[in-house]
Amino acid sequence: MIRKFAIDGFIKYIEGQMTINIKAVKREEKLILRNLLELYQHDMSEFNGADVNEHGEYGYNYLDQYWTEPSRFPFLIKISDELAGFALIREISSGEDKYFSMAEFFILRKFRHCGLGRNVASQLFERFKGEWRVAQEVENHPAQEFWHKVISSFTKGNFELIEEKDCDGPVIKFTVDKREN
């Protein structure tokens, strides 16, 4: 059970009381993920200038590929049984490079600033051991701050900022040790 308390009319969730569930999205749950992607893209449009189509939707070109390509991993994030967000992870192989990428990561606004995003990201990093690269939009300063704090804490400062030709914003590169703890 999540303990909620109100401050200035906003509901906050106490981190120590959260029951966090990160589960792979089944094909029959694709509509749930699609709907959450619309909310995510609405938030992102502030930074990337994306527009809706003639149906009032942003759309997501790669959604179906999360069930047809074995290198894509879709997750729903729930607190108990309540939807709280999603994460889309890719395993990318390019020449000798092989790494995991946080393709998209979204926490619903009412669950932000309570440690949920940090907790979920850390659990996913642990689940996919190896090299990681987390790219951010150049204009999305809140995401840059979030990822820098999360990854710095998770790696104890053992990461590097790199530039990639296909990305106009910062990319954080780090490795999650493959040895058993």
C-alpha cells in the first residue's frame, strides 16, 4: 500500500512505502503503452517541437517493433496496480559496439520527485548488465539533470559524457558490471 499525503493540494508518495512493479509489456497491452506514449510525447513536445497529426496524435514509429525485434524491451511501471509510467530499452549493435540504450523513459507527473524514476532506472540498469548509453534532448534540461544525478549515484561517478553523431544532445556512457554480486 502506498502512503499518500497532501501538500498544497498536491498528492505526494512516500518513497519508502512504494510497491514498484516493472513488468514486460505483453502484446495485448500494447494499447496501454501507446496511450502512455502520447502523454510522454506531449511532455517532450516542449523540447523537440513535435506536432500532432491530423488525428490529434503524436504517434510512435517504433512501437510495433518492440514485439517483432528481439533487441527491444518494453516495460510498464506500476505502483501496486496503478500505472505510473514506462521504459523502452534497446540493445544496439553497431560494428564492434554493443550497448543498451534507454530509448524512452516516462514517469507520470503525479509520481515524479519521489524517487520512483531513480529506483526504476537503477533496477533496469541492474537487469541489463553491460555498456549503457543514455541520450537526452539538447533542450531538455530537466531530463539532463535527472539522468546525470541518477547515473552519477548509480555508478558512483564512474561514467563519461560522449558525443554521438546521430544525437544532438548529451549522451552518458557507463558500464554495469556483469559479475554476480
